[in-house]
Amino acid sequence: MGQLLGIILHSIGGFSSASFYVPYNQVKKWAWSTYWITLGFVAWMVMPTIGGWLVSSDLFGILSSSSFSSKLWTYIFGVLWGFGGLMAGLGLRYLGLSLGQSISLGVCAIFGTLVPAYLTDKLGILVTTGPGLVILIGFILTIAGIALCGYAGVLKDRRLTGAEKEQSVKEFSAVKGISMAVLGGIMSSFMALAINAGAPIAAEAANTGTAAVFVNIPIFVLALAGGFTTNFIYSMVLSYKNRSFGDFGLTPASVRYRNYLLAILSGVMWYGQYFFYGMGATKMGDYDFASWSLHMATIIIFSNLWGLRLKEWKLVDKKTMAYLWFGIAMLIVSVIVIGIGNHLAGG
């Protein structure tokens, strides 16, 4: 039952992450940097504090009592992750939701799963235990599903004209988009390292009576603050360069308030991915590092479904759509297989 709950929690987080960028399509007369840093302030500063406060009896007591080393490395990895979040965001801007997510999260799944497993000396159990082998198969299926979704994107890029690409993604640029998505995927994997570095914070939360399912939530106060630092600096430089600071006081007021509400909604949904990820990871036992690939798989499933809903694939042929649907189906199977592996392990 615990494994099923873990998969459900990861799926909710995946849906939240896949959906956070959807409101951007309704934002009017704002530069991208204005929208990005507004949602970022909500997602990386406001919501982590609210989330930690809601699930812990003494959030700031937990943080102050945790070791300086754990707090420092959690923040540093968060800063590095911030570069990934920024570049992945640019990947979405230039490639669209489905293709941008598939590429960046595919790379992120590889680094974010294997590196923490190596650092915690758990890599060996993937090949030396029965449950580990099942999870390894699930991980391979995840990568294969991501590759198929990415290949569908490559076919789309080859077959559509420039005008047709821009019809589905208004700022489409394959070179800039793929570069940003790949780099963003590599750097985004640092969040898995931030969570690993924050283990003493989770232990301190447990010692103060925080429910086991919520012990990872205080970690995100520092990890996401690090991400905000990176994105704030970049967004301010970009806003200065583009002279877009006036967006924050945009007139008419009705458009300004609508944009703020959309950005706030994006920020809440963005934070939701890690709130539910943090809970889901507590249900995965010794194979908690597999949570990252599980999380990535669910995001890609829902982001591609959103891509279909937003008609990002409306002009492609049946062959391209077949690759996309087969990739999504393989990702769904990978989620089930990883869950079975954790069940066999008694996680």
C-alpha cells in the first residue's frame, strides 16, 4: 500500500510540474523574464515557507538546529539547480511544453537518479538484488520512453516548416531550445543532490515530531531559495537589458492583475511538484533514489498530454504521433515497473 501511495503522490507532483507552464499562454504584454521571476518568487520563496510551516511544528527551529554543513550544501546545490531551472524554462520557451520537457527531463532523469545512488552507495543494489533489477528495468524503460518522445520531437522539427513550428510554439528555435533543454536537464539534476545533502534536515524534522511523510518538506526552504537566487539575478539583468521593469506596473490594471494571478497560479503549481515529490520519496524505502526517475516519467507523461491538448502536435503526421504515443505508453509502464520493484523490496 505504501508503494501505491508513493506512486500516486509522485503522479500528483508530476501533473503539477507538467501543468505549471500552461498559464503562460494566457499572459499578455509581459516580458518572459517578468512572468518567470514572479512565478519564481511564489514557487521558490513563498510556498516553501508556507509548506514547511504547515507540516512542521517549528520550521525555523528545525533549520536552525540542523548542521551548518547540511544547510550550506543544500543551498549551494539549490543555486546550481537554479541554473538548470532557468535553462529548462528557456527550453520550454523555444521548444514548447512537450518537447522541451521531454528533452530536459530525460537528461535530468539519468543524472538525478544515478548520481545520488552512487553517492549513497546504493548503485550496486540495482544489479545485485531482485527488486533492484526490477527497478533497473523500470529505469531503462523510462529512458527508452523519454527517447521515443524526444525522437517524435525531432521528427516534428524535420517535417514542419518554420511558419508551422511557430504556429504551435510562438518562439520556436530548435538550436537554442535543444541546447537550453539539455543543459537545463543536467543542472536540474542538482535538486536530487540538494535533497540528498538535506538528509540531516529531514532527520531533525523527524526528531521534532514531523510526520514521516513530510520530513523532506523543510529541505526545500533552503534548496529552492538557492534556485531563486540564480533566477532572480538573471531575470533582473534580462529585465534591465529589455527595459521591461515597467511590466510590474503594467496598465490597464485588469491585464496586470490577470498576469499576476496567472503567475501566482504557475508558482503554486510549480512548488506542488516538490511538495508531493518530498512525500512520495518517503514511501520508496531503500530505493528512494528511484523516485527521481519516477518523478521525471510522470512529468513527461502529463506534459506530452498537455502538449496534445495545446495542439503543439496538430500539424505532424501519423508516424510522428505513433512515436509520441508509444513513448508515453512506455513511460506509464515504467512507472508501474518501478512501483513493483519497490513493492518487492518492501519499501
